[in-house]
Amino acid sequence: MIKGYTLYKGLTTQQHKDFFEVLKNFLNEIKPSRVLEIGTAEGGFILAVRNILDDMGLNEVPIKTFDVVNYESHEKLKKQNIEVIIENIFNEKPKFFWGLVPIFSLSLKNKEIKPYIQNDGTTVVFCDGVYKIGEFNCITPLLKKGDFILAHDYVDTWQKYKSNFKNKIWNWCEIRDKDISGVSKKENLEFYNKSEFDKIVWVCKVKK
């Protein structure tokens, strides 16, 4: 059964069941200096990120996560050294229509995001809000060399989603290669461990 979510320490993650091992291997490989997440939801995913980093001895790595909806579970996240901010960091407020993805550009409203990303050391950005295409395209130009950006509910093409993923692996496809190819080329992004992230419907790219 495809549920569209798993639980991590009692919190919903809205992730494929195999997300944890891929995420753990990734964070162990790159050892980030800071993390930014767009789309906290209940917070199971970002709690997993925090726990993995803590287990690596990276307890002081800051994590900022943004959402536009406040959940009771956010208090649990804050107690785990995760900064939860209820704010729309973009100037636009996209309307979400089930099954349809709006196509328009986002611009950044929050002035603290850019310096946070561009601090020394590796920054990792997880795009998992309402409009992943806009988030990815808006944030990518802020990355410095060696930074990573990821987006959830990704499959290369709509055809591949329908034939290989829908009703088999994952029932959401909100971002595809054609949606991010332009900014990826312009900003010199390359896929990172694509085969592993494909399994859990995330795209992961590094700025070269």
C-alpha cells in the first residue's frame, strides 16, 4: 500500500519508507555546516535530519525550517535544537490545486535566507513546501560552490512517473527535470547520487 507517509518517532514524515537510510548516508558523506528546510509540516523528516547529525557529533549544526502552518509537534522540534519559523519566505503565495502544478516564479522575501546559505561551509537546502519548482528555482542562485539543494516528489519525467512510480512506489510527482534544467545549467548544478535519491523520489544536486 502506498500511504504517502511514514512515521519517525511518532511524527509524520510524508516520505517514502526507505528515506532514512538514504538520508543518513547522504549526511554522513557531506557533513553539512547548516541545514535549511522549506515545508516543515509535522516535522518527522527534519527531526530525522537532526538526530542523524547529532549521532555524527554535529550537534552544533544549525537547522532552520519554515512553514506557513503551525503544528503542535513543532514544540517537540524546538526542544531538539531545530529552529521552526512560521513564515512565508516568498513574496508570492501559490494556490495549490490537487493534481495540478502552477507554473510561475517565486521571489524571496525573507532577507535572512541568503546570508544564512552563504555562510562558510556546506549548506544543504531541502525544498518540500507547496511549490517545489518555484522553491528550487528561487533558492538555487543563492548557493555557493559545494552547496546542495534537494526537492521532494521528484521523478525525471511524467512518463516515467506514470509507468514506474504511480501506484507502485509513490503517487506524487510535483517536480521533473524539465522544471529545473534551466537553472541547473545556469548555476552549474550536477546530480548527486541520483540512483539512490530516485528510489525515495527526491532530486539532489550539488553546485560545482
